[in-house]
Amino acid sequence: MLDVVFILLIFFIVTSTFAQEETLGLEPPPPPAPETDQQNQVPAILIYIDESNLITVNGRATDIGSVRANIERVRAENPESQVVIQAHPKSKNGVIVLIRDAAYSAGYTTGVNLVLSQTE
């Protein structure tokens, strides 16, 4: 009886598949352009998350539900803009991921950058 249990155990170990966890896709910020002309600079949508998880989009306070609408509004004004998520080190990771997902669902496949602000 014991050998049957061991054979079944070995069978299930050999035939089992292991789930691959998905990683958080964060792109590094693009290198600075050598020219400093104002006309050639790409404007950024700055999303700041403070230590109490208060969200501001380009200086305007907003809640997590309207982040996507704000990103789409700014992107409609300037389609070449990129998203910069600046998070306080004590902000919750879940809020950062929700904002990143809102940027992806607003049409950004690249150009979403995460920056951790320095504590003073």
C-alpha cells in the first residue's frame, strides 16, 4: 500500500506544471535628447502619488477612478506625451500598479515610466 502511494506521489510530481508569475513591466526613462530646444521636447503627463496615496495628475488632485480619463484628456491635447509616475517610497504598490494599468488601458504600450521620489 505504501509503495502505491509513493508511485502516485512521483507520478503527480512529474506530470504537474508550475505556473509562471507575470512580472511588472517597467520601462526605463528614455535618454535625454542632446538638443535643448523647447520645440523638440516631448511633454510628459506627471502623475504623483504621495505617502498618503493622494494622486495628482499634472498638479490636479484626482481619485483612482478618474486617472484614465485625465490621461486620455491630456493625450488628446498632445498625442506624443509620455506618462511619468512619480511615487513616494511609502505609497502603496497597488495604487502604482492601478495607475500603470490605467495608462496602458488609455492606449500607452510604451512610454510609461516609474520614478521613486527621494525622501527628505
